Amino acid sequence: MKRRDLILGAGAAGIAATSKLKAQTKKTFKWKMVTTWPPNFPGLGTGAIRMAKSIEKASAGRIKIKIFGAGELVPAFEVFDYVSIGGAEMGHGAAYYWRGKTEATQIFTALPFGLNAMEMNGWLYYGGGLELYRELYDTFNLRPFPCGNSGCQMGGWFKKEINSVADLKGLKMRIPGFGGEVLRRNGGTPVAMPGGEIFTALQTGTIDAAEWIGPYNDLTFGMHKAAKNYYYPGWHEGGPTLECIVNKDAYSELPDDLKAIVDIATSATNDTMLAEFMARNAFALQQIKAMDDIKISPFPKDVMKAFKKSTEEIINEIVGRDERFAKIYRSYSDYKNTVEQWTKISEYALLKDRYE
């Protein structure tokens, strides 16, 4: 009798579990995604759109995502808070925009003179970075995913030539995050503004210079029409990681197979966006180089040395006052010291010999 009851009980439990699984697979989720990018903006915006469509397709429509560009539902710099409180289930942007929440977020986009895109991915996926990333965002009810990278950026567009550190004095420049503070230490005035506002501000003289991304997106914005001096390299963003942030409550509601789809789609976007930027930046650079009135130049050595010195000073100051930053930076720095030994005798050595 006991054996029969046990078998019947197990059968009932199995039926219940199967019914629950079927109910889960039939349930659909309607999400909103807000981004910090102008609607349908090439590379950044369209990459986020592809990611959302991949999730919908892979889930056979069980997750449907409605996408809103910057300003369509909330302003660009309110994406973090809006997803945190559940106004939207998902967001796409860059972690350094949220430095006002905690300075440690900047590390997960880029630090000046820091990791390149390949090194950054190595730290995030295999060097402990992703665990620290999620630990930090957990306090804001968010689950972050690396979700795109532009590769090394350009240094920016300037209305006047930069021949020395003295030329930075009083310069008003659109440059976010850590790079902005480095500029301030060297006499400039950093201005934070969303991408969609940059061209008008540069054209009208509200700012004197602006960094955005690189040739592909800079050409799209028409930056060459507002300033004629284009400087490299992007010392402030050598391998900037973009992020997809998901409201933790919304993510927790998903069955395991849909969670896996979100995980895989964001990871794939992290790879394909970098490939797109590498190719399209190269094509766009050719167009810019063909413009007779545009001067493409490296930053002077003394300017780069000053930027690097200021970067080291600022990092030391933040480490001394911010425990969360210090903990994450320790992991980042230890990994950087290790990986650059390989980078020097692999990628760097190859490129050096290729161009000499």
C-alpha cells in the first residue's frame, strides 16, 4: 500500500511539474528597452536593436521587446534609474554615464590608458570582472551584461589646434566620465551631454571640442562640418565596453531557457558590435582622409604625458576614498599587469613590426 501510494504520489508530482513547465513555456513577456543612443543610431543603437530582435526570435516570440531611443521615453542619462525601478525591463548604454551613482561604474566602460577591447573582454569573462560588475549593480536591482564595444576611439574634434598642454586651458569639451576629470586637471572644462546634442553644441560654439566615438559614428553626426582638427588616439577609451542592464526582478521571472537566451544574445552582441566598428571605422576613415579641409593628427607627446600623469593621480585619490572602487580597481589593475605582458609580445609586437 505504501509503495503504491509512493508511486502515485511521484506520478502526480511529475504531472504537476510537467504542467508547470508547459505553463512556463507558453507564458510571454512584454518588455521595454530604453537606450542612451539616438533612435536607430548606427552601430550603438542598431546593435542594441539587433540584440533585442535576436532575443525575440530565439525565444519564438516569448519575449517581445519594444525599443525606445534616448528621449523617446526617458532622457539618455535617466536610463539607469528607469530600469532600476522597473519602468523598463532593459536598458542599453555605457556604465561611465552612472558615475554619479558610484565612481566604480567607470571601470566597467573604460579607464584612460587602460585595457583595450580584447583585454577588457578577457578581464570580464575570465578575470573576475563580470562577478564584480554584477556585485556592484546588485545594490541597484540590476543585472548587467557586457553588450558591445567600439574598440579604441578617436581623441576628438577640435576647433583649434592643440600643440601643447597650454592650449587646453579654458577649452570646453564634451567628454564624459574619467576622461572629463583628466581634462579638468589640465585646464579644460568637461561637458557631459548625450550624443544627440553634440553636433549642435559644437557647431554653435557652446563647446570648443568634442569626442564621440570614431570615424563611423563621427561621420554620421557630421562632426567634420563643425570642427576641422581630428586628433588621435582615444587615450580615454581604449576599449570601451557598452552594457545591457536588466531589471533583476524582471530577469528573475524568466524561466531558465529564456534567461539563457538573454545571456547568449548579449554576449553575441558584445562580439559582433566590435567587428562592425572595426570594419566601418576603417571605411569611414578613408572618407574623412579624402576631405582636404580636415587635419588628422596625433596628440602632442607632452599632452599625452600630462593626461597619463593626471589619470594616475585621480585613480590614487579615488582608491583612497572609495572602497568599492578600490576593490574593483585592484582586480582590474592586477589583470592589466598580467595581460599586458602577453599583449606586448603578441598584438603589440606584431603591429609594431607590421608598420616599421
